[in-house]
Amino acid sequence: MYDAGKIIPGLVVFVALVTFPIWRGVADDLPKPEKPTKARQCVTDTATMRKDHMVLLNKWRDEALRTGDRTPFVVEGKKYKKSLMLGCLNCHEDKKKFCDECHVYASVRPYCWDCHYEPKEKF
Ligand code: HEC
Ligand code: HEC
Ligand code: HEC
């Protein structure tokens, strides 16, 4: 008779070994945005930022330009400017290793840097 107690774990290990290169390949292709060193958290929780950072940026822009509200926001007791380049990029210092890492992967090209200053020395 078959010994299911050995065959099934054996099969699990076999499938895992055979498909490992695929899993590893998938993991290698995913974008790895650089972690900031200045702070341990973002302006709001990470999951929300990942999904909705463009919404927050539009909100900041509207507040700063339409209602003149440029009140700084506070992360871990430190004040930051409500600004794309002086706020977000203050912590996420290297646009290329952060914003572009995901945008290239997702084939999105935000036009923001047509106008907003992008530090040239990093390219
Ligand atoms: C005070 C420093 C700080 C500021 C300012 C800041 N961030 Fe972050 N951000 C972080 C940190 C730290 C993380 C990683 C948090 C974690 O690992 O859970 C992060 C995570 C993120 C993520 C998710 C990254 C990932 O790995 O999935 C996005 C997207 C993001 N930030 C975009 C922005 C944008 C856009 C702005 C401006 C509106 C901004 N951040 C402003 C510190 C900051
Ligand atoms: C964790 C991955 C990730 C990081 C890091 C990231 N983005 Fe994005 N961003 C995306 C994705 C994915 C989209 C497209 C989402 C969609 O279309 O719904 C996007 C879209 C945008 C858009 C809207 C563009 C459009 O044409 O609709 C803006 C603006 C933007 N990101 C700004 C930033 C800025 C600024 C940074 C760096 C501070 C940044 N993002 C970092 C993943 C990321
Ligand atoms: C046509 C030029 C132009 C484009 C394109 C543009 N902006 Fe701006 N943006 C400006 C100007 C000008 C200001 C006003 C600067 C000031 O008064 O501080 C501004 C201000 C802002 C502000 C508030 C102040 C600051 O310093 O950041 C945010 C946030 C902002 N823009 C985000 C964005 C985002 C996100 C995109 C891309 C989706 C974008 N902008 C595309 C011209 C532009």
C-alpha cells in the first residue's frame, strides 16, 4: 500500500523545489522602493500611502494653492512642509530609488516633475 504519510510531504517538497525559481523570479521583479532613514513612518499609514499617495498630493496642492493653507504637518514630533519636493522628497530623498522604482514598474509617468524641481545631481 501507499504510505500517504511520506508521499504527501514528499510531493509538497517536490512541488516547492520545482517551482522555487518561479517564486524567486517574481520576488526579484517587484519594485523595492528605498526606505527613508529620517523617519520610521510616513505622513499616514503605509498601506494608505501605497494606494492613495496621489490623492493626498492633490489635496496638499489644493490646500497650499487654493486656500493658502501651508500649515506644516508633524511626523514623530518633527515638522515637515506640505510640499512635494520639500515634504515628500525631504524623507524620500532619492526620487529615482523611490518614486521611479514603482512608477517604472507600473508604467506610470506622473508629469509633476515637468515643473517641480528635480535634483539633477542624482541622475
Ligand atoms: C517624515 C518622513 C516622510 C515624509 C514627509 C513622507 N514619507 Fe512616505 N514614507 C516614509 C517612511 C518611513 C515610509 C516607510 C514606512 C514603512 O516601512 O512602513 C514611507 C512609505 C511611503 C510609501 C509606501 C512605500 C512602500 O514601500 O510601499 C509611499 C508610496 C510614500 N511613502 C509616499 C510618500 C509621499 C507621496 C509623500 C508626500 C506626500 C511622503 N511619502 C512623505 C516617510 C515619509
Ligand atoms: C509603492 C510603489 C510606489 C511608490 C513608492 C510611489 N508611487 Fe506614485 N504611483 C504608484 C502607482 C502604482 C501609481 C498608479 C496608480 C493608479 O493609476 O491608480 C502611482 C501614481 C502616482 C501619481 C498619479 C499619476 C497619474 O498619472 O495618475 C502621482 C502624482 C504619484 N504616483 C506620485 C508619487 C510620488 C511623488 C512618489 C515619491 C515621493 C511616488 N508616487 C512613489 C506607485 C508608487
Ligand atoms: C504646470 C506646472 C506644474 C505641474 C505639471 C505640477 N505642478 Fe505642482 N505646483 C506648480 C506651482 C507653480 C506650484 C506653486 C509653488 C508654490 O507656490 O509653492 C505648485 C505647487 C504644488 C504643491 C504645493 C506646494 C509644494 O511646494 O509642493 C503640491 C503638493 C504640488 N504642486 C503637487 C504636484 C503634483 C503631485 C503634480 C503632478 C501630479 C504637480 N504638482 C504638477 C506647478 C506645477
